[in-house]
Amino acid sequence: MKHFISMQQLSKETMNQILKEAELIRKSPKTINKQLFAANLFFEPSTRTKMSFEVAQRKLGLEVLNLYEEGSSLIKGESLYDTAKTFEAIGADFLVVRHPSDYWMDEIEEEGQLNIPVFNAGSGKEEHPTQCMLDLLTMYQEFGNVEGKKVVIAGDIIHSRVAKSNARALEKLGADVYFSAAPGFEDHSLPFPYITMDEAVEIADALMLLRIQHERHIHKTETDDYLSLYGLTMERAARMQKHAIIMHPAPINRGVEIDTRLVESKQSRIFKQMENGVYVRMAILIHVLKEWGIINENDINECKALNII
Ligand code: NCD
């Protein structure tokens, strides 16, 4: 694998291998026994992805460099490529990038060559592969496998990178994927059937809710009737199958796409997803750094309980 950019580049085998590794790390943490610098370049707001990448890096024992747009030379007109190349020059061993452009990695590659791996922490409306991997891990923990499982992704599909990464990966893994969206939020370029929220709650094994991506809308979307028309109300949740789970990548707009009482309900896995984000990102980092030859098996320590004599 070159850079970790899109779920479309991952085979079923690679996804399964990384998920297995993430489960192992969850049970028995690992560290990298080598000085490596991780550079996190975030050009869009982030709470979970940024912090969980940083926790993953620190748990692995890496040095962490953080760049924010306001404090960087990007506002002096420096390109993303030149920013990335700068980090390579000063000794970063890999980059984690979030940027509003849908295809920022293509733009980087058109400008020149980067010699360190890049991890996509969110590209515009197109891809969010590490979020998808943590969603898959959450479903695997629940169902063992997603083959034949009905997964409904509901909300602002057209503006959601989470919807796109998940739909494509879940289809590859043999799940039955459905979309549910308010008028105007559909993306008909993707080949998945649309159902209503009333139908969704009846059939879903996993119901993945999405936030309205207001920052990507040209016109302001009114949300007064959104919950009752398209969201997960208490009444609808009561019609879900007993084993079914509620997921959401967050941030959550309580009372818009979901009734606030369901966020921490028994069927919700929303905070579990966040916890899984750390393990999955540790596994992805190890996997790609090994493929690049930046680390090898000897650089990885299994952490056992410390026996201090
Ligand atoms: C999502 C994102 O940024 O794409 N959040 C996340 O990474 N956990 C979803 C969103 O912003 O709605």
C-alpha cells in the first residue's frame, strides 16, 4: 500500500487483517521501539479524529507534531504540497492530513513526490477511511462478520465522506447497504437503494446516523421538523430489532438526527466507536509503517504488565 487514502484501495483481506490486528492491540497494547515523528496536519475542525490519532501515536510511543491552519504558513499562501514536503524535510516519518478538498492527495501527487506515508483523516465529502475502519471494527465486535448484515446509512449522504467510505467498504465485505435521506441529501451517483427512516428501523442490523454537514451547504437547512420527519425518534427506535445497534461518527446534533435520550441508550455504540478509533488507528499506523519498511517486527514491543521488582 502506498498512502492510506481511500477505502477503495483496500482489499477485503487487508481490511480483515487490520481489524484483527486492532482487536489484538485492544487486548494487548503495542509500542514502537524506535524514535519516529508523527505530523498531524488538520485544515478542518476535528475533535475525535485528531485526538484519537494523537492518543494512538502516543500509545505507540511516537513523537507528535501538530500543525493548525491558523498558525501555519498556509495562510501566507503556501501550498499543501510544500507544507507536506517541509515536514518531510524536518524529519517527520509520516503525515496525517485532514483537508476540505475531496482529492487533496491527488493534488499533492500532481505537484511532486512525497517520500513518507500519508494517512487520510478526512478528505472533503469523499473519504474518511480511518473512521470507516473503526465503524467496521465496531460492527465486527457486534456481529462477528458483516456479510449479509443490513446496514442503513441515514442522513446527509451527498455531503458525507463517512457515508461514502462506509458504503463502498461494506459492499465489498458483503453487507447489504441502504441509504436513507431527506430530499436533496441523496447521492444518486452511488448504487445503493433508498428507504425511509420508518423502513430503516424495521430492517437495520446497524443504523448509522449522520450529522447534517451545514458547513458544506450553500443554503441554510432548516432543522425544526428534521427529527420527526427523517430522524431517529424514541417511537422509531422502539421498532428496531432487539439485536440492532445505533451508530454515529459524531459530532452529534442531539434532537436533530437523533433523540438525545438514544445517544447513550443500550443499543447505542456511539462511544464504543470512539474508543475503537484509537485501536484501529494504532493498527493502521503499524500496518502501513511496516509496509514502507519504516519499522519491522523487531521494532514492535508487546506491552505486558510492568513487573517492577
Ligand atoms: C465526521 C467527519 O469529520 O467526517 N466526524 C468524524 O470524523 N468523527 C463526521 C462529521 O463531521 O459529521
